[in-house]
Amino acid sequence: MPVDLHTHSTWSDGSDTPERLVARAAELGLDAVALTDHDTLEGINEARAAAHEQGIQLVSGTEISCEWPPGTMHLVVLFLEPAPGPLQDRLRGLQDARSRRNEVIVRRLQDLGIDVRYDEILAEAGSGSVGRPHFAEVMVRNGYVPDVRAAFDEYLAKGKPGYVARERLRPEEAIRLARESRAVPVVAHPHTLGLDTAADFAETFEMLTAAGLVGVESIYGEYDPDEQARFTDLATRFGLLPSGGSDYHGTYKEGLELGSGRGWLNVPRSVLDDLRAAAE
């Protein structure tokens, strides 16, 4: 049975609560689902209780943004439990930095003539941490852009006038903290690394493997079968395990379905089993 090892809930920038996300995974016939909200483990206990009721396996995790000048590097960290630990403790500082960044985004958008208030953004996020999709939804609702994609394309994406960088860990530090916390670090959606040549990929993955990286998200919700094969070959070349997930955000990423991505995602249970063995 298939699994999905990269999803987001209302605790970061997804539109589904952890309970609803798990219920949806069960409805779709998934054998397991990982909740990997950005910089937080707050939704794990709720998701785990729902998974117990639904008879589906819940994998605890998070997604961390790393300092990476060539492009964007995210690490999906699997089997990270909501308990004291090296990475868990560091996540609290990242959440504080995220809050400070969001207040700056509000001021920058207001300077651009976009009347959004921070209390509106907080209300959109609910109990979870605030992310850029929450800004986008408020901008759509207030009539400044036609849809979420336009909000990112015109204002919120990296390099756009409303974008504000936030504190990030260096890749080596994030990987070290994950391994010290008995968790499994995986490079998410490797196409965003901003690497152009085979030599660039080789140099990067040699460095990451030496730092303790375990896997590469080669079976990704946006990838067609050829791209999946290419990144799986890359992972194998460096002795890394393939991982896979949809990067599901609910309505905040339209057309990207839990478990199946754009329609051709199918992450076999063996992928999860191999990653779990690496954790143990």
C-alpha cells in the first residue's frame, strides 16, 4: 500500500487540520502518512490520536529551511518525536524567528499599498504558525490579487517585493541535530537546490552525505516519472535512500493531492520501511 511522507497541516501552512489530514489519508487508502509541518511538531499528538482511530500509521516529522545561497534547501526530518532533544529544542528558536519575519512582511506589504493587518494573518493561521500562504489567502480575500499563486508570483516569492528572508540553519547543522535526535534527514524536492550541472549535484551531495544525510525526496508530488527516476538514480549514486511525498498543503496548493501529487505519485511502503531501518 502507498504512503505519503511529506504533508502540511494548519499547524504550519496547510489548510487541513491534522485530524482531517489523517482522515483524508485513510479515505484514500494510504498505509502511512507523515506530518511534516514547517519548524514545528505541534500537530503530531493530534495527528497520532487521529491515526490510531483511523487505523493508519502516523510518522512524526518536520520540514526545515536551510541556508543555501544557490537556491532553496529544505530538509524533511522523519521520525522526530515531540519531546526534548537537540533539534526539537532548536525548533523553538526558529519559530520565534519566523514570528519576527512575519511582522516585517506585514509592514512591507503595507508600504506597498496592500492593507493587511497582522491580526487578520493570525486569524487565517488559526492555532498554527504563520506562513506565507496565510498572507496570500488574506490578500485574495481583500481583493489585492486574484488567487494564491498570483500573491506569490507578484509579492511573496523569493525576490519579490513582499518577500522577507528568515533565520535558517546551515545544512550541516540541521543534519547533525537531526541525527543527534535519532531522526532521519532527507533533502526535500531537490530540484529547488538551484544546481545546474552534474558536477554541482555531485559536489553538493558528497558534502551532505559526509554530514550525515540519509535520504533524497526523489519521489515527489510535482515530479513526472522521468524526474523521479533521475533523482532516484542520484540518491543511489551517493548511497542515499529515496524518500517520497506529495508536499500536500490542501487548498493552499491547488491540484496537489494527498498521496498522489499531480496524479502520478506512488510511494511504496518499502520506502518507509527502509527509512525506518536507517533510523533504528
